Amino acid sequence: MQALCRNLCWCICGLLVLGSLVVFLGFYAGKPVPLSNPVPDPVYLMNYDTSTLPPTESNLEIRLGYEVFMNTSVFLGPEQPDPDRLFSGNRLACANCHLNAGTKPFGAPLIGVVKRFPQYRGREDKIGTIEERVNGCMERSMNGRKMPEEMPEMRALIAYLSWLGRYAPKDGKVLGQGFLPLEIPERAVDLVHGEAVFQTHCTVCHGSDGQGQASPAGGYAYPPLWGDDSFNNGAGMTRVITAAQFIKGNMPFGVTWDRPLLTDEEAYDVAGYINSRLRPDKPNRELDFPDLSKKPVSTPYGPFADPFPPIQHQMGPFQPIMDYYKKEFNIIKSK
């Protein structure tokens, strides 16, 4: 019996040592090691800490890109003292939408994004570059204007995004891109319920007035969800379905894709409530989607290639609109 116990102890010790060695060698070789919190793709387990980079010229550009990403308003926005370098119209940061510095699964991650460009985009109805995509965010989510493509901050942002994708496959496609899918309720948004969800789950960070909390370092610790310093009404987040998917997989703050807190209906209604509030106006947004059949059904502004009223595009129900596009254009819509 004692011999059996000794042998069992030696086996357990051996397994522990072997397990530790596997973890050590995995990190040493730069390969992902499974963690307790599941991820949809091993690429999320890689090291994305820019502070560990040696101070070479290219790495310093990557570090600058990270700083611009995290503190956009300090470099390009209202907290930038040089008016010639003012391109962002609000005090939001890239990191307010692209969570964990662009590395969170279903939190609008940017791992591999550079490898997916050039890319056709329906909003412009053309093949665009990654620089054009960044400037699209500047004009919409940041409520600002385009910055020159050769500007140091633009080059640094692209360097940072390229570095994020160094372990992504050649086509840049990884699981967990975009937002968490949800079952869209077959009804219009319930604004009363949406406000109740907001007051219960969102006010701790964003305040009862939805104006967020400023960060001592500049910008926001938690961004405003509407009002003059929020994203404008041409941003993708003004689409109820898009906002609901983002909220389901990430909110309240700290929630992960595999353990959401809100139900699909709660995410849907609170997204509608947030997008029912006033925000800055995006000029010329009626020119978006030259091919109107490619316009997402929850785009809250016209014109449209269908007979449904604007309020239904804003607040649903969306299934009848999706059915129309399937019947008339043979296009399957999901947002």
C-alpha cells in the first residue's frame, strides 16, 4: 500500500513538472498556451504588450501607434493644442470601441485587420485601403475629419495594427471578429424596457445622463453614449442591431463573449434606447451606400431601396425588411 502511494505521488509530481515545462516552453517559443478563460481563436493568447518591445525605430512607431489608439483625443482631438493637428472632433479614443486595445474577442478586435485590406466596403461601394477605413472612423465615430495618410500618427496607427496581426493567418481572418451574434427579436425596440435596462446596468459607468466618466489622463475612462461628445449619427454604432451585438458580448464592462449578462432582448432594447438619444449630425450621410440594396437594414437614415418607413429602419421590427431584401434582391441581411 505504501509503495502504491509513493508511486502515485511520484506520478502526480511528474505530471505537475511536465505541465509546468509545457507552459514554459509554450511561452518561450511564442506559441499560445490555453488559459482558463476560453477564447474563440488561439491568436488571442499571444503577447500584445507593446511595453515589452525593444526600443528599435520600428518598435517605437508601434508604441506610438498604441498611444494614439489609447489616447486619441490627446494626439488628434480636442486635447491636442495644435489646431493643425486636430482631426478628431470628440474626446473618444479608438480603444473605447475596440476593447482591450483591439484584442478582445467579439469586442471589435483588430487582430489581422490590416491583412484583410484592400477590402470592398458597401458604404463607399468601392475597394478601399486600411487608411481609408481609419479615416472613416475619424469622420464618424470620432466626429472629425480625415487626416493625411502620411501623417506620423496615421503611420503609427497602421504600424500598431499591423503588429497586432503578426500571428494572424495570411487572410487576416480569425474567429471572434466583429461582434457577438444574437437572436434579433421579431418586434420593434421597447424604449421603456431599454431605459430600465440602462438604469439597472449602465449608469455605474456611463452615468444616468449617459455622459460617461472623464479620465485624468485625458479622454474618457467610460465614454459618453450620446450628446455632443459622442459618436455622430453616421457611425456604425447608431445601427440598433450592431449596437446590440456589441453590448451583448461586452457590457456591462467586464463581461466576456462566453459569459454574457444581458439577454438578447435586453441588449436589443437598451441599444435602441441609447440610439434614440440626440448626437452630432454627420454631413452628407445620405450619400452612403451608393448601391442602396447593400445598406444594412438597421441603418437609421435614408434613402432606402425599400418601402419601409425610416422609424422601422431605426427601431424595427427588422425581420420584414430582411424578408423584403431576400425576396426582391435575393440578398440575405443580418444587420
